[in-house]
Amino acid sequence: MQDRVLKIKELRGEIDRIDEEIIKLLEKRLEVAREIGTLKAAAGLPIIDNEREREVLERAKKFRRIFEAIIAVSRDVQHL
């Protein structure tokens, strides 16, 4: 029993480290999205690119709901 509890604690620590990496990557993604938004505004292009969003979601089929949320946040930062 104690071995299982220790293993659970170890695995949770691994999840925490993975979560930290995901957060860093998402922050970087938003930085890039902001830069894209600035370039789109300067070029007079619309923020929303439905074809690009479809491409992203197609690549991430298994994680579609997560990527829909990521895209929504990316849209928000491009409006700033």
C-alpha cells in the first residue's frame, strides 16, 4: 500500500513538471500570437483565419477541445 502511495506522489510530481512545461509553451505561443496580431493589423488582415484554425484543429484531433480553447485565447491576445 505504501509503495503505491509513494508511486502516486512521484507520478503527481511528474505531472506537475509537465504542467509547468505546458504553461511555458502556452505563454510562448501567446507571445507569437500577439506578434501575428500586430502584423495582421498593420497589413489590414482580419484576426480570425478560419482555414488556419481548421489546420491546427485537424493536426490536434485528439486534443480538439483543448486547442479550441487555446485558439480562443490566442484570438483574444491578437485584439490587444
